[in-house]
Amino acid sequence: MKILVISREIPPVPGGVAVFVHNLCVQLCHSGHHVDVLTQTRMEYDSIEESLPYAVYRYVTRRKLSSLAPLRRVFSLYYQHRYDVVFL
């Protein structure tokens, strides 16, 4: 199953939401699912993503998730990968 997870925070950003999203994605990958994560751009954390079992896509915006930049990115990713599930 192809899954897109949309989250404002993923590790190494500290906090409970980031840890929850990371653990969820890792478990889904270990269960055999293809998982992609869409999150905000944070340049200082880009190098850590190479060791993750899931792909991380980023959008650039200064606003919250309700702006048009992430919405365009979601549609773009959806038409490229045809996800079965989108998890917000």
C-alpha cells in the first residue's frame, strides 16, 4: 500500500508529534508499505533524512499547513505516486 503522511514535524525536530510520526512511518515501512512524508522545509535537518526508511518531501512556505504551497505539493505527489491513503 502507498501511504502519504502529512506532518509539520518529523525528527530530528524535538517533540512528541515528531516522535509519533517517525515511529508510525517506521512501523508501516517494516510492515511492507511504501511511505512518503510531506513536511515543511527546515534546511538544518536535511542531511539526517538519508538514513530514514521512508522518503521525505518538503514544501516551502512561511504559513501554516492551510496555505497553497503544501496543497499544491500534495496534489503533485499524489499524481506522481497514486497513494492509497493520505494521513494527516
